[in-house]
Amino acid sequence: MDITQVQDIAGWLIGIFATSIVTGIIGVISIIKAGKMLPRDLRGADLENKGKEIDIADKYELLADKAAQKVIKLQERLDNYETNQIKLKLGQDNLQRQIDTQAQTIQSQAATIEKQEAKIESQDIRIETLTCEVSNYKIYTNELISQLRNAEIAPVDMGDLDLEDCNGKTPSTRKKKK
């Protein structure tokens, strides 16, 4: 039910109430005039009719009061509905702000992740390069040792050297050469 419908109902109820009051007043005036014009023997019947008219006017007034109370209740319900709509709108606005904040956080985190992925990719390339160089030096070293043996020069045994243990240790825990 929208506001225009409630206003229309209120207008009708006010119209009915006003009509019933005017009808009651006209009825009372008519009774008074009719009472003056009727002969004395009909006055008893007129008084009875006047009482009935007054009862009818009272009933119209009660109906108008009930209708006005219904309109007031409808207006209160409409006010409550509007208040709830405003609260709901405010809640939606707060939710939208939270969603926007989270979206900004996610975008910031995505940018950080992209930077980290680029750095990891760069490090992977460096590791592959170093692994290739170590492999090349290993081939070169094996070839030198082979040449030394062919020339009957005895190369140093690896077990006699003070080499770093590179298996599974981080750079900070490896033994440093002196």
C-alpha cells in the first residue's frame, strides 16, 4: 500500500466523518423545525423519531471514529515501514562500503602477488643459469682431471679438500671458506 492510497483512504474517512456530523446537525435542526410545525399530538411520535435519528447520528459518529482510528493505525504502519526502509538502505550502503574496501585490499594483494611472482621467476632463471654454469664447470673439471691423469700428474683427491656442504643448507648455515 503506498502513500497515495493511504491518503485517499484518509480523505474518504474524513469525508464520511464530516458528512455524518453535518447529517447529524441537519437531522437535529430538521427535528427541531418539524417539532415546531407539527401539532401537539404528533410531538410524541416526533420525539421518538428524533431519538432514533440521534441514535443513528451517534452510530455514524462511532463509525467515523473507528475509520479515523484505522487510518491512524495505517499511517503508523506506513511510518514504521518507511523507517525500516531507511534502515535497510543504510545497511546496504555500509555493506557496499565494506565490499569496496575489501575489493581494494584484494587488488593491493593481487599487485603484491604479481610482484612476488615476477621476483620468483627472476630467481628461477638465476638458479637455472647457476646450475648450468656449475654443470659446465663440472664437465670442465672432469676433463682437466682426465688430462692430468693422462699426463701422469696425480690430481688432489676431493676428500682431502675443505669443501662446503651444499646439500640442503641455506646460505647462512653453510661453512664459510677462510
